[in-house]
Amino acid sequence: MKFRLLTYNMHRAIGLDRRFRPDRVVKILRDHDADIVLLQEVDEGAPRSREMFLAKEIADELGYPHFAMGHNVSLRKGRYGNATLSRFPIVRERNIDLTVDDRKRRGCQHTTIEISRNEEAVRQLEVFNLHLGLSARERERQSGLLARSPELAELDVRAACLLAGDFNDWRSLLRAFFVEALGFRCATDRYDRRGLRAIKTYPSFSPRGALDRIYYRGGLRLASASRCRHRIARIASDHLPVEAVFSLEKQVAAEASDR
């Protein structure tokens, strides 16, 4: 079974022209037509975004029957964080606090998504939607917090699992930790004559940094990965969306459902 996942730091739907235009985000997402969408910097009730509940508004506009909102930052009025939209049922949702000391609050939203159900097995996907901090030391500590969280630490390594979002990892310093220590593979890596290179997504008008990444492990097989090339995406946010197509392997999915 194949499905498409997209991750996008939507910058509160405020573009590089400083205009609040959620319709641009909706158009980009509609064109990609992903089954699961991971969004970062999603406002709820904030004056800068007309006090809209953006996760619900976008989900309703695009016809996603399921969504979950993980709040990280409280504003004077309103709050914002990460949101997951899904065509498949979200059967569990938790927000993992990744805040370090007195720095800006950060978090990782964990959702369990029921991809399909039949008489033999329930096929589930564990999804971690994160937004890490701006300093290398902060990101290193946040990765440790995530790795030690019950949501990830107690997860069977055979379970189909995706970890994606805005890593802010300019120099790919976290790659070894997620790949070698935690057993993930990186869907947004590419290999060419010059070796390993990551898909660049920031800044959107002329990408130089691979800040938005998708890691996977367990019963998943990568079919393809790419960044958005729509012209409107160059201004709709300061990041470009990145997507990947996966297939869920039957045997491993069945094993994971028995845990």
C-alpha cells in the first residue's frame, strides 16, 4: 500500500511579502495531494492570522477528515505549534515537550495513524512531527529528549515510523544520531557524483539549507522524495514543502500490530 507524506513549515501562512494568505498554502497542499500532511508554525486564535484555527480551516478546505493540533507556544492572545492532517484515522495524539532551559518552547507532535484495517491486522503508522530550535547545542539536547521520550523509546523498532519536520539542521549534524543511533533512514537524502546531499528547502526563494527532512524506519519502503517546485511556494512561506512516497510492507506491518 502506497501513501504520500508532506512536511511544510508554513510560517503561519504569512509569506515573504508579509501578507497573511492561507489560500496560498491551501493551493500548494491541494496540488501535492498528500495523504498525510505535517505542518509547523500553525496559528490558533492569534490576531496576526485573524484569530483563525488554521489547522481546522486548512483541513476543512482540503477535505481532510482527520487532524490533530499540538500547541507549543502561547502568545498574549492565541497560540501556535505543529499540526497533522490525515486522510486516515488518527487514533492517538500526544505532544512531546522539547523545550530546553529558558529557550523558546518547542515540541514534537506524535500521532498514531490507522492506515487500514482488515480481518487479519490493523496497519498503523507512528508519525512524529517536530520543530527543533535554532542553535546546534539546543537541537542536540532536543534530539536526546525525543529519543528518551516514552513515545519513541518504547516503540518497537519494527513498527512503521516516520519522523519529519523542520529540524533547522543546517550542517546535517543530527543525521548520524537519527540514522546510526536510532536506526532511521533519511528519505530526503540524495546521492550523486559528489556523494551524499540533502534536499534543500530554505530559504524558499533560493534554497541553500536542508532544514526540512523526513526520516523513516520499520516496515516502510521509500518510492520517491522531492521538494515543491511551484512558483507560488517561493513566496507563500520562507520554507519549501518536501514530500515522500512510501509503501507500507505487509509482513512488518502485521508484526508491528501484534506488539
